[in-house]
Amino acid sequence: MFTFAQITDFHISRPDGMADRMYQTARHLGVAVAHLNGLPQRPEFVLCTGDLVDGGGDREYAILADILGQLTMPFYLIPGNHDDRAAMRQAFPEHAYLAGHDGFMQYTIEAWEPRLIALDTLIPGESGGRLCQRRLDWLHERLGEQPDRPTILFMHHPPFRTGLAKMDLMGLEDKAGLANIVRRHDQVEAVLAGHVHRFITRRFAGTVAISAPGPAHQIALDLGAEEHLSVIMEPPAGLLHVWLGGEDGLVSHVTYTGGCYQEQTLLKDGQWRRETPVLTPAIPLA
């Protein structure tokens, strides 16, 4: 048995950027890193499943690299729709796997069982995601290499509709293409994703697909609303995946990483007062 963590959708911005001003994204990611480092059973590694920064800028990636560099275990990156491949590679030169294949950040992680396969769903300049035929062909070839080895796929855009209508409009194109490949390879234990800032599970192509919550802001649970998108400062979180192996396979837990929900205020007499703010209402985005 071993554990690994998944954190996603950091949206790191410059200190004067909207994401940092509104959601304190850098601060929340720092708290999440400290949380993972301090877990009683330290994760073997961390998957960072996209939207690492908010605007794809070099300064944002420099801040991100500084924060993630405080992790005491290896971490692996894939891009989300807010990311820039070239800037990611420049900011993390020691992560040679980011060279990927055919221009895409797709790679395998072979050091553990299960095997892990990273998929790149980025379409530059667009919010939605895509796995084109070249990316799908590469996945099919990788899965064909070790058909008897349990395998986990991880990607940014989840391969299912969520019921969050505005997010579904910027979801993964041609989900059927991925589903057809997964059905042909029954060693796929799970598909892990980000993008929607919520913990959601869905049966998918004979396996299970899971999206992770964010370490700062979440997408408000406003099901069916087509005219707007809102975020809400619900408790910051990530996922802690436990590999049990054999028939038990993978078990996934929400781990609350902390942040703005346990503030401490220094009083005039030198004592600390712990405060638990009331959850804020949803904030309309569009």
C-alpha cells in the first residue's frame, strides 16, 4: 500500500493579479504544500493536474516553481487551459518529462505500481480541451505496451459532463474517442482530472473518472445554470489516493488542505484569537 496526492487548479497569478487579489491563490497553494508535507503518511508523489497558473506568464511560473519546490516529495505537472507549454518547460527545466511527445506534454511514470500516464488536453487560447487523434494514438500505443499492469490516466479536462452547464461548455471535446480506447484496455484503474474545481466521480468506459477540488476557490454548485458561472470559497482541498493493489485497487479520499478558514488574529494583549469565518456566498464570474 502507498499513497499519492493530487492537487489542481492553483491559478497562480502575479501578486497584483486578479486571482491572487480575490482568492489568495499563492497563499492557499503554500498552505496546501505544507499540509501535504505534514501528513502522517507522506504521499510518495504529487500529481498537479493543470491550470497551474492563471495567465501563462513567466513571472507566474516563477512563483509557482518557488512554492512547489517546497514539497518534500516528487511532483509531476500537466498543463490546463490557463497554461503555456513553453513557459512551463522553461520554468521547470529539471522536469525533463515535460518535453513530452510530438509537442504535447504526454508521458508515463514507471516508478510505481500502478503505472501512470499523463495526457495533455490543452488547446492554446481556448478554455475547452481536446485529445486529438495524435494524442489518442499515443495513448493507445502506451496502453498496449503493458496490458497486464494496472494503470491510472491523469489529465486536466474531465472526460464527462458534470451538470455545471457553463463548465460543460468548456469541457473535453470528443469524449467518445477516449472512451473507445479505455474500453479496449481493461487495465485502466481510473482517470484523474481537474478543471472543474470540485470533487466529482463518474462511471466512465468501464472504469471510474474523478475530478479534484481546488486548494483555493471552488466552482459553485449551481447545477443547470446556463447563464452564469460562480465561484465560492468552500474549504480548500485536494485528493489523497491510496493504492491498495490487487482486487482493492485505488481508493480516493478528499483531504482538506486549509487556508483562509482558520485565520489567527493577534490581539492587543499579545494573545492569538482563532477565527473560523463563515463561508462566503458565490461570486458571479460571467
